[in-house]
Amino acid sequence: MTGRTSLTIVLAAGEGTRMQSAMPKVLHPVAGQSLLAHVLDAAPKGAGASLAVVIGPDHRAVAEEVKRLRPDATTFIQRERLGTAHAVLAARDAIARGADDLLVVFGDTPLISAATLARMRAPLKNGAALAVLGFQAADPTGYGRLLFEGDRLAAIREHADATPAERMTKLCNAGVMAFDGRRALEVIEKIGNANCKREYYLSDAVGVVRQLGLEAVVIETSEDEVRGINTKAQLAEAEHAMQTRLRKAALEAGVTMVAPETVYLAADTTFGNDVTIEPFVVIGPGVSIADGAVIHSFSHIVQASIGKNASVGPYAQLRPGMSLEEDVKPPKGS
């Protein structure tokens, strides 16, 4: 997207009451990082990219996480919860400053990728006013449905408002949207609350775009990538999906894993060439493993660096700040 400016708004104001936890939902971890950290990492960065995060009124910890991860971001507070469009308008000042592309993503979707967000922006360059991320749901219950007239996206119908025939549709709204930044504020401000919950649904942007004679398109992705998290069970499912992704990436990068399904990786783990990891190893955040290193079974490593051809374990525990030099073995019980 060379030459185009972007604003990404991350909606992170949810309380997460179904998590049965005092911790704000977006701070729960997957692969050693908060849900929010994964989303912020996927958001566009660099020249021409700006970031706004909408948080709840009592979420100081979330604001601190944003500041730690993306000092360039601006936080906005949603003081009332009147729907997703209302949440986006909490960042009205950022939208009004102008950008070519406006992305709206959710802070509880840790599997969303930078590549998918780039695909969302592509139709805007070609004249679309709105791109909606969709997926084929195994069980579409509870999701908004993407409805077409011919080959044109006509509407997104929330499950509660959908007819029985519309509920048969399995192509569902993932929530992520990309707007033409020049028209975004105009479109979002026209969204009303004529629905059974009396909320301002961002999904109604499709109808507004059509009323304005503009084009809305759909970009499809996998259900796994856009899974949101509202419960601890869904958190565990996301962890499983993330570990599968991380193990696959490690194997493709040349890491040897005898039993990959028994190895736990963190999202920021880095590997050199010809690394071997034996079964039942846990690697936490902040770990780098250099060329030729071997991690033997039942080892636990957090915030440590392992030098070239070093051998760790079995049954080793490397604590934060530890560093193994080239060709060395840790003392027993470390």
C-alpha cells in the first residue's frame, strides 16, 4: 500500500465478564502475549500509519499496555456501550484528522494477520468505499450474515434480526472492516439504532454505503483467524490454534521438533538454523535460540538466550536474564 496513509482503530473496551476474571479481556494471554498485543502487532506500522485504541473508562491497565507496545498510538475512552459504531466514534477526532484507509479491528482477535489487513485495504485503492471481512462459519449461530443481491454485498444482518431464510447463510461477518478514509466519518455517522437492541451496529455501514451509491465488497478468510474470545474455553481454543500456527512456522523455518504437539512456543520466540527441540518443552516469552542448539525434554525457558550449539536440559529451567554461551551446557538443576 505504498503512498497510502492509514488509521487503524482497535476496539478494546469490552469488560469480558464471561471470562470470570477481574482482568480486562484484551489483557489475557495467548502464546505469551496479551490478546491486544497480537492485534497491535498485526496493525499497519511505519510511515503514514497511525493507530487509535478505544478502551473502557476504568481500563488503566489496558492504556498502559498500549503505551508499552505502541507508544505512537492514541487511546480514546468509550464511556457508554451503545454498539460497535458508537465505539468507533469514540475515536472521532482521529478519524477527522484524515487517512486514505480506515481499518476497524477488535482487540480480542489475536489470530488476525497483517497480511489479511493488507488484503482488506487493497479494494479501497481500486475505488471501493468499504471492505468487509467474512468467513464461512461451521456454526453461524450468533454471527451477522453477509447478504447479497446478485454478486453485490447488500447488507449485514445481525443474527437476532435475521429471518429464518437469512440465518441459513453461512457466510458471516468477522467484524473487521476497512473504509475509504475520505468517506468513513460520513458513513459511520449515518448509522442508526433501529434494531432489537437499540444499538449502533457498525455492520449497518453496508446499507449506508449502498444508499450513498458506493461499493461495498467482501474479503474472505478462515474462521480460525477471526475467532473472537469471550470465555476461557475460547481462550484455550485460540491458544491451540496459535500454537499450531507457531509450530508450523518453526518447522518450515528448519527447526527440528520430534513431537511438535508437545512443544509450547511463545509468539516472539526466535530460532537460528539447525535447532532441535525434544518433546515436552515449554518456551515462554523473550527467548532466542541460536544455530545448532538442542533443547532436551522437559525443559522450561523464559526470557533467556541460548548460544550456538548449546545443549539445554533435560529437566532444565532457564530463568529470566540467563544467557548460555556458545557450545556450553547448563549446570544440573539450573
